[in-house]
Amino acid sequence: MRLILLGAPGSGKGTQAQKIEKNFGAMHISTGEIIRENINSKTEIGIKVEKIINQGKLVPDDVIIELVKDILNKPNIKNNFVLDGFPRTIKQAEALDKITQIDKVIFIDTNIDATKDRMLKRRVCPLCGKTYADTLVCPNCNVALVIRSDDNEQTINSRFEVYKSQTSPLIDYYKQKKLLFKVDGNQNIEQVFEQIKCILNEGNI
């Protein structure tokens, strides 16, 4: 199972990826969490991209492509994963084509205004880095969740502009490859996941 989750910022990609991992066993690979781990650990990459992220801009293609390539080349991950937050540009998608073959791309279609409101309410665990929208305490680490530094109105608006110009073209890119499946992301979490399960259970992947 080699999957990509596409959608606007705050569309619920992370939440659905976690549910896919739990129910189907596909490794959840969140490039956002990987980058935040690097920022928190003050690695060379983390220091380099922190300012970029806080301005609502995308991490440079070459940086994120190398990170993903290293992860997908691991034997236990190579053929069983769900990508959340990558690719975000056509260049990244073309690079991914050279790294591995993708089985399905699930596009979580959401109302922009509702999605922005969801982003302002979500919280992240300071220990494991996982994001939640419906709780104040991390169920895994049992610590209080915090607001992400990039979840403020100005940065969120900037991220949506970047999404429209750089990420949304991926919808047509994968539609032309006949890999794209759309779900209604305006429903509750369980209803969205039911749609995703129907897609994943359709055929052997």
C-alpha cells in the first residue's frame, strides 16, 4: 500500500493518515512532523527551514525530497506507507515518481473557511509531534497539547495562498495519471474515514 493524502492545510490529512496506519498498517510519514522534529532538535536542516515555515512558505524542494527519499528507501517502509504533506509541488511529485510507484492518491476536499477555523483550534504534542483537533491532552504521551507556532491567522492565510499556487496543481497531475480519488472532507472524522476505507478496500493495493 503506497498512498498519498492531498488536501489544503488543515484538511485533516494527518488525522486520516493516523487512522490508515492504525487500521491498515501503512506507515504514516508526515513530512511536517519530520521537519518540526528537526526544528526542535536544532539540526542543521531545522535551523535552515524554521524561518521559512513560520512565514507560511514551503520548505525548499531539494531539502524535502532528500528527506523523503531517505525514509522511503528503508526496507520496512518502501512498499507500505501513507504520505502526509508530500508532495506539495509538481517538482516534488516528479521526484517521487523516480523514487517509488504510488498506488492511490486520496484528495480530501474541504471548505476553505471551515478549514481555516479548524487550523486555529488544533493543537500539537510537544513530545511526539502528532497533531490533534478534538482533545487538549496527547493520548499517547499524556501531556498537554500546545498551539503550533505557525498556526496564526497571518501565517495560515499565507499557507493557503501557497497551496493554491503550488500544491493544488497536483490534483490535475494525479488525475491525469488516473490515481486520484476524492473524498468529502467537510464531514466528521469518522465519516471521512469511511469514504477512505471504501477506496482502500477497492481492489488489492
